[in-house]
Amino acid sequence: MPTDMSSLLVLGIGAAILLWLVFSVMKKLFGLALVAALVFGGYMLWTNPDLQQRALDLIGIG
């Protein structure tokens, strides 16, 4: 492990950039997974009348 200041500074900046990239990709993937889950749930409600009725009863509309 390097102990001079410039090497530690470069390693710290590199780690910060890597963490930023990882978290931005994870945020994007989480958003896509959430949209996919909502679309799939809507499709399931659209194609299954029994499930649709249960959902409507659950929210108090049906």
C-alpha cells in the first residue's frame, strides 16, 4: 500500500469515482426494475379478472 500523499489522493479520487459509477448504475437498474414490476403488475391485473376484482375490493372501489 502506498504511503505518499499523491498516491493516496489518486487512490481516493479513483475510489470515489468508482463508487459514483456503481451507485449511478444501481440507481438506473433499480428504476428499470421498478418500472418493469409496475408494467407486469398492470398486465396481470388487465388479463386476470379475478385478480382485478380482488385489487378493486382491496382499495375499496369494487
